[in-house]
Amino acid sequence: MSVERTFSIIKPDAVAAGQAGEILAMIQSAGFKIIGLRMTRLTEPQAQGFYAVHKERPFFSGLVKFMTEGPIMVMALEREDAVKGLREVMGATNPANAAEGTVRKRFAANIERNCIHGSDAPETAGQELRFFFSTADLL
Ligand code: IDP
Ligand code: MG
């Protein structure tokens, strides 16, 4: 196994609820190094572009509305097996199915408002990191 990078978003629900600090602490406790971090707010075209893979899904317009409703925190993370490891910290998409001790089990309201995004594969991690960070920004 080798050191890998992944991309994460603390979504508008969690930022608004003041949960970003606790979520960051959970990520760091799981051994991740934060190599890029900033707050931003997605425009509608940015949210549509970021979630383009889901554009035919019935939940797409609701998802775009949710992701643009307020500030988010975008992060570049580094660890051994980072992509899979972050998905474990996050828990299942639907918090009803998320394991104890995961971010979504602790904080998520429902399958849409689920607090955190994490890349689903090393290739998407690369694309998503480039979407939000320039190489010069990352430590
Ligand atoms: P993931 O975030 O666990 O990778 P995806 O299937 O990639 O889950 O879906 C992207 C995001 O779209 C989810 O995190 C959630 O916010 C939203 N979403 C996924 N499935 C549903 C659904 O069935 N209803 C409403 N929103 C959904
Ligand atoms: Mg996904």
C-alpha cells in the first residue's frame, strides 16, 4: 500500500450546524494529513459540474440545491489507502445504514443531507482535487 490522496467536502448542512471542527477531528484521528483546506460556496454550475455523474438521477436537482445553499469546506487529504479509508470514516450514504462511530451516523439527517463527501476511487479523487485545488496550493 502507498500514500494516496483523496478529496473531501464538509457539506453545507454540517458547516451551518457548526460540526466542521468535530468532523475534521474525526478525519485527523483516522490518520489523515490535511494538505489543503479552504471554505467556499458552490455556484449552481459548479455543483452541477461536480455531480455531473448523477445528472440523470431523480435526486439531482435537490442535490444541487442543497450543495449551493451555504458555505462548504473543501479538503485535500493524504494517508495510506486514503480513498477507501475516508469512505470508512464517512459511513454509508444513507445514515440509516451507516456504522456506529462514522461521521454520517453521528451527524447526518438523511440520505441527501449527509454532511460529507469523499471521492469514490483514486481516479475520481484526482479529478475532484483538480476541480478545487491547483497543484501549487497543496502541501
Ligand atoms: P456518496 O456521497 O456516498 O458517494 P453518491 O451515491 O455518490 O453517494 O451520491 C452523491 C450524493 O447525492 C449523496 O452524498 C447524497 O447527498 C445525494 N444522494 C444520493 N442518493 C440520494 C437519494 O436517493 N436521495 C437524495 N439524495 C441522494
Ligand atoms: Mg459518490
